[in-house]
Amino acid sequence: MEEDIYQKAKDDAFRLLSYRERSQYELASRLIKKGYSKNVADKVVNHLKTLGYIDDYRFCEKYVRHKIKNNPRGKMLLYYELRKKGLDEGTIRNVLEEMVPEETEINIGIKLATKWLHHNHNINKKLSKLKRYLNRKGFSLYIIHKIINQIENNNEKTY
């Protein structure tokens, strides 16, 4: 009976992983939500981790790559989202440092700010709103000031 429950939980885990990659925490949470005990969920997750089906570092890299490409945001928001997915702080910091260096984050912010300003023409009135927008997108104040300085320098060159 116990082995049947374990096998069914494993089948459910494989089904969940067939839709998309998940963190260890996400998969265990989903199995528990489906009615399996924490013990069974942890056993399945550990087994799949051993087999290489679950890898939090790989999951973190794919998540960051996908978000940067399809829905750009700053490191702070990425960090927050990944923590909610149950990833440990060290893994997140390593991946973000590797994949989103400061220059990349500034370039992402400039693209977002330029797009935002395109819809809000008067730059002087909209500067504080732009700062709030970039902050909601997960950029630190330090990066926001660098982005705004570069945009202001580009605007001065065009006049």
C-alpha cells in the first residue's frame, strides 16, 4: 500500500514536471496540495533530485533567462520571485551575479524606461513616476539613478 502511494506520487511528480521545470519546494508543495504526506513528497523530490530531474540551480538559471528575455525586470524583483519559489539565497545570488551583471541590468532598465517614456512624453514631469515604475520592476535606487543619468545624457545629445 505504501509503495503504491509512493509510485502514484512519483507519477504525479513526473506529470507536473512534464508541463514545466519546477523547484524542489514547488514540486513538494504541489504534491502535498494533491494530498500526499510531507514524508512521501520529500521522498519523491529527493529521488527525482538524485536522478537529475530536479535541479534548483538549473531552474533558477532558466527562470532568470526567460524573464530577462520575455518580461524584463531588475535583480531585486527576480530575487523576490525566486525566493517565493523556495530557492535558497546563495543559489539566487550566484545566478543573478552570473547572468545579470550591473551593465546588463542598466541596459534592461534603459530599454524599459525608454519604452515607458515613449508613452509619457514630458520627461521632466514624469521623472518621479519613472523612478517608481523602475522600482516596481525591481531595480535598486543605485541602478535607477544610473539609468536616468544615461537617459538624460542621451536626451541632451539629441538637442
